[in-house]
Amino acid sequence: MFATFLYTVSLMFWNFFLPPFLFVIIWTLVLASFGKKLGLRRLYVNGLLQLFEYARHCSNPTKHSNASFYLLDEDSDDEEYVEQSKHNDADAKDDRRRNGNLTRKIERKLTRHNVISRRDNLLLVPSKPDLTNLDENGSDDTDEIGELSVNNKQDFELSDVLDYVKTGIACIIEDEVTQRFVPEELKSWNLMTRTNKSFVFINWRISCLWIFGWLFRYFILFPARLVVSFIGLSLLVLSCIGLSWIPHPDLKKWLYERIALTTFRCLSRCFSAQIDFHNLENRPLCDGICVANHTSPIDVLILSTDRPYSLVGQTHGGLLGLCQRSLSLGAAHIWFQRSEVNDRAAVSRRLREHVQDPDKLPILIFPEGTCVNNTSVMQFKKGSIEVGGVIYPAAIKYDPKFGDAFWNSSQYSMVNYILMMMTSWAIVCDVWYLPPMRRKEGEDAIEFANRVKHEIARKGGLVDLLWDGNLKRNQVKSEWKVAAQQQFSK
């Protein structure tokens, strides 16, 4: 009986499930090879948005708000947050004026992330009382001003330090740096990542949606994506090995450009990547360097689906190392060890030589030097900027509702990270090409790097931070602590 059951199941699989499964995979690879789209992934993403919206209403049937799901920059919750913050700041300013409080708060940049940008301010500095707008009619009553000045000269009270204690504790719990190296917290559940660790059970409709989504992602999407990734990696490795036997450099470059576009487009299908490129007139050319914010290793895959690049990065082992060695057989890429001082000098020299050669592909660099969770842009290393040439900035912004693209290398290996990506709903992102930038006369490398970073952060809707990304692995330098203490004591 059991043998008959197994035979029936296998017969159904080979006759009913396997043919359409293989047809979809082959058709996907063919379309990816020619860079064509049918619009099915966009329909799939829009369907997911409707599903998430339905799940939000099911989880809160008694509280229907006007907010709904949008892609990336359209977020009604953020607008409410900004308006409410402005209202709260105005009320607080009026209270400080009436109470004669000599303490003011430095405004922090508001972002679309509640966890990263809290409504409280982190830095308190002494300030003079605001003596303007004392009279709505514009009168300058010197008696009132003098009385206010006398009232403001109050003695020290123990309660005066409470704001500083609160700020210090808040910085210890959640500072601006370490929160950039953990996954971004979602505002609402995407039926995949748990945003509430205490969640046990809401209702049966939500539970059924989650079970259906889990079965769909692990038993339909994951096997298809696994087959596509195996075919894409095999095509990449074998093609680059074949390119290494071609002696003619121009023919080798022409073939590599076609092979790189084909293989990276096929590999992007492993995550059901929906990529929208903007401002294509600013696409990088062969006379410069493309710099972008860094979230994960798939940033290379995302950008390379539009045009091929010469890559610069740290040497890795395992699966990522196999890809690096294969790519090096087909084109001039630069790999280095971050801990080796000699490698840094050699990389700078090779970068200058590469930029001066117009026959080579444009260089792709991530100046942050580490993966950040796509909520901010951290300090750019000046070494990647001062080599010369034209700088082509590119801003990458992922939508975490469909899948978190951030790679926490201290927690997950490359294989585990790839498996997480392949079992997510999709990878949805936007890429903006910014106008080419050149160093101004009298501008040093640090100033130029900060200017490029600021433009990328502004275009991608990210927070512009001055902190070094190496704080992910190293402690804060002592001179930085002293400088911060001196600035605070002024």
C-alpha cells in the first residue's frame, strides 16, 4: 500500500508539477539573458502590498487608520511622525520660554525609522534664554526683559542634571552607531520577520496567512530560486574560465561585458529582485569610479544588472571567494586584505593605473568599507576618492518590507545569508545615478568624500553620519572621546 502511494505521488510530480516548474525556470533564464521583463515581478510585489495591507487590518480590526503600504519613500506614518515632532518641539520651546529654562536641545534629523530616530534628543547644551517674541505686538518692554533675565539666574538644583542623566542612559541603550549594524526594525509585520518578540497568537486569519506564506516561500519559491542560482553560478564560473583562454584583450572585454550582464541578471532572479534604475543619463562611464552606499554583497549584483564593473573589495573565502576568483579570470578586479598595510599601497597604485586606462571598465567601490543596514551612510574612506578621475555617485535604497538585504557578517555566514535572501518574499530596491562629481579647486580628499557622501544620503533618503564604519569591529579612538568632551564643555 505504501509503495503504491509513493508511486502515485512520484507520477503526479513528474507529470503535473515538474514540466511547468522547468518551463518557468527556463523562461526566466531566457528573459534574464536578454534583459527583458514581462512585468510579472511588479505585479507580484503589488500583490504582496495588498496582502500586507489585508494582514494589517486583520491584526487590528478595531483600529483602521488611513495609513497604508507604499513603496519606499511614500509613507504616511512618517508624515504624521514629522508633523507630530514639529508640534512637540514648538510646545517644548514655549514651555522653556515661560519657565526660564536655560537648557536647549539640538535637533536630530528625522528619518522613516522609529527605532533609529527617536523623538527625544540626545545632546543637551547650555543656551541663552530666547528673549525674542516676548510680546506678540512687537513691544520692547525693558522691564519685562529685565525681570525675565533675573528669573533665569537661578541656583543649581539637583533636578538640573536629570536631563543629562536621561540622555546618557539613552545613548548607552541605543546610540547612533551600533544601531546601524543590526537589522532595521519594521513598522508593521510582513508575515515573515517578527517585529514583536512577545507575539504568540493574534487570530486564525493571520496564522493561516503566515502558514500559507511559509509554505509558498519554502516549497515553491526556494526550490525554483535554488535551481536558478545553481545555473547562474555555473554559467559565471564556466564562462570566466573560458574567457581566460582568449588572448585578444578587446574581444575578451566585449565578451566579458555580455557574460557579466547575462549572469548577474540571472542571479538577480534568485531573489525575485525588482530593481528600478533612475537617471540613466548619469550612468557611470569608463573614465571614472562609481561609488555607492553599502548594505550587502548583493549590492554588486544589483548594480551589475545595468552595466558591468571592475570590482574592488576585500578577499573572501568560501562561496564569495569562488565568485571573486572566477571574475578575476575574465576582467581586471582588485582584491585586498584589509589588515595588510602593503595591500593598501598596492590598491591605491592599481586604482590610479586603472582610472588612467580608458579601455578598462569603470571601477565600483563602496567607500564605507563595511555593510550598514541601509538606514544611513557612514564615513567614506578618502583613499577611494583621492585616486583621481570622475566620481559617479549611486544611491541604493532597499525596501525592507519584502526582505531585509542587510548582511550582518558577525552573525551570519555568506551561505546562511544567501539562504535567508532566497527564502524572503523578494528584494525590492531603487538605484539613483547622480550627476558626475569632480574635486573642486582647493578641496582636499576628506571634504570631497564628505560632499559625495552627503549627496548619496540626500538622494537615497538616508541619514548622513560622520562616524567611521570600522567602529563595527574596533573601539572608539581616545582622541575622539577627548574631542567630544572638549566640544561639550564649551
